[in-house]
Amino acid sequence: MIIEDDADFRATATQWMQRKGHLVFAAADGRSALELIQQRQFQVVILDANLPDVRGIDLLLELRSRSEEIEVIILTGAATVETAVEAMKRGACDYLSKPFPFAELEERCLKAAERGELRRNSLRWKSIAQRSQSHTVLIGNSARMREVERLIARVGPTDAPVLIQGETGTGKELTARAIQRASRRLEQPFVTINCAALPEQLVESELFGHEKGAFTGAVNSRPGLFEVADQGTLFIDEIGELPPALQPKLLRVLEDGSLRRVGSTREMSVDVRIIAATNRDLSREVRENRFREDLLYRINVMSIELPPLREHAEDIPLLIRHFLPPKWEIEPEAELMLSRFSWLGNVRQLKNVLERATILAEGSIITVDDLPSEIANSILGDPLPSEVEETNLESIERNHVVEVMQKCQGNKAQAARMLGVHRRKLYRILERLGLAGK
């Protein structure tokens, strides 16, 4: 939008910009401009500093209050340092002194539009990053988990890089978030990237950003996650998957905070705390020349080792209570089975099993029959402590189910009613007892 009271200049500028392919609207005064901005969203506003009904600086404030996304270029026929300073302080992105070539006006408008797009992208990224912040806490009273919490409390208030190591599903991202919550960067963005989830050619652009035209498909400039996380925390998950060509760039950011976008020659500085995580043995990766030794030293200033769930099984009952929905219960036999199971997928697998069980359960009580068969099968031959031997209990249950099925002549719907369970649950009982085909 061009806001200009000089009719000749307004018409000429509008026509010139339209011939260059831009969509242009014009207003002769402040009132007309405010009517237009109620009807449309503009990327750039070209605003004369002296209008018949309002000062350009005052209109600038009004325009920005109604639409924070616009970029405003101030035009003045009597440019002074004071005018420029006031305009920039009030939110203008640029100013031009008449007369000037229209080509220069177009160039300033294009730069202003690009600046606005970058600012909007950055705000969107930060909003997403802040919305994604989780208040989930680490669960566990075991000695191993208390040691993890002690290390978090010690390292959190510092800005030291942290390397979190542990098997898949042990809670590496939750630990990283706990470190951030214990830091002075608590109110700043927490941004995550998983190096294993992205194609190698995209990791560099995601981390460091790119300029327009830097590669095929780069139709706009875009800030990288380091810029989005500025003043905050960047969590690099699966850092062992970071391509070797990018490791020197990450090392440089860790050393002095400087980086360049892909396709740019301009240096920029960021203040970002790095927390990295891996389920790999990075020392072995160094020996096999897949990971830089100096980068390992830089990210491993402080290391936190997360134990697999099988090494702190005493925390499983607490985790079960944490993951179950409110007012849900679990039968003691089912809880004991979960506590005795060897969780190769760790806490994440336990959470998924409980979510599945709440879908399959009748009512709001989880029983043994709501658990996956591999959990029950994995502890066969290893009797559960009970007043009655497990083999005897299973035998009694099996005989009762067989008797009911015989009375119902194999009618599963009728047998389920007699047993007081849903037909789907009866199928699971039959499968567990080895009666599915009978």
C-alpha cells in the first residue's frame, strides 16, 4: 500500500510497481489508509511522513497496532537524522528521502517483504517451540533415578553442554527438558531436532537455516533452529547420526556461537545451550572415524547416563500409576507381570502397553488378559509369588472355562455372558489358556 497525498507521485509510483508485477493499493490520506488495512493484509506499506490529516509517524503507530505483520517504509522530502531515528524507533523498517529512483523503492520493498517473512517465520518457530514445552517430570524413587535427578540439579543452572546417553525409550528428551527447567533459560525456547529422523541433506538446512536460492526448492530464506533457539536451549537427539560434514560447523557454534546460513557469506552469532543425546557408543564411533573426537569433548562436558528400565524395575509401579488415566486401576497379578517383564523398549514401551490395555479393558480395571501375550508368555515357568501357586491358579481357571464352554456347546457369546466378560475378552482368555482352537 502506498500512502501519499501527492496525486502525481502516488499514481506514477503505483503504475510503476504494478508494471513490475506487484499488487498495489493506494491511499491519499490516513483515513483512507486505515479503511484499506481493515479490508486487506499488506506485506509492505510505503508511508509519506507528511499527510494532510495526520502525521506519518502517528499513522505508523496506528497501522502497526492494527496489523503487527506489516513492514513500513517512511518517505520524506526533508530527511533529517531525527526523522529517521524517530521512524525506526516507532517501528519503521526503512526510510527514503525524495527524490529517489523507483527501482530503489522496489528494492527496498522487496527487502522489507523478505524481512517480514523471516520475522513471521521466526515467531512461528518460537511459538511452536514454546507450545511444545512439556511439564512431564521424571518418575522414580530408585537409587539410579535419584542419581539422575541429582545430576540434573547440578548441571541445570550452568550453561555447560550436556550429553545424555541411554537406550531407546529411557527418557532422554524428558531429561533434557528437566535440565532446561532447572536453568536460567527456563522462559526461553526449547527446540528439538532428531538427526535420525531427517534425510542427511536436510539436517544442515534445519540446523543452520538457508538463504533464498541456496538450493533447489529454497524459494524463501528461512532461519535455522539455532536462530529459533537463540537465548534458549537446542536439544539435538541422536547426535551420533549427525553427518560428518556438519560436525565441524556444529563444533564452531559450540566454540564461539557463530554460524552461517546455507548459501550465505554473512556471519551471525547465537547464544544457545546445547543438550545432545545418543543411544550409540560415541567413543567407539570416534575410534571408527565416524564422529569427531574434538566434538565429543565439546558436547560431553557433562554426561548423564539413563538406566534401562530393567535396572530400576522397582519404579515400575510408580510409572504405572503415572501413565494410567485418572480413576483407572490395575489388578495385582497384572502389575506384577509388568514389574517382572524385561522391557527392551524401556519406559516408552511400558507406556504404550498401558495405553493399549486401557483400550482393550472392560471398564476401568486392567487385568492380565488386557496385556499383550508376549508379556504373559515371557514369564511362564517363573511362578509369581502368591498364596496359591500360579500353575494351580491357571489350572483352576482353565478347567472352569472349559466347563463353561462345554455347557454352552462352544457358543462363545453365551459363554462370555456366563463368565461375566465381554466376548472380545473371552477370546483373549482362550488364547492365553491355549483353548483358542477348541
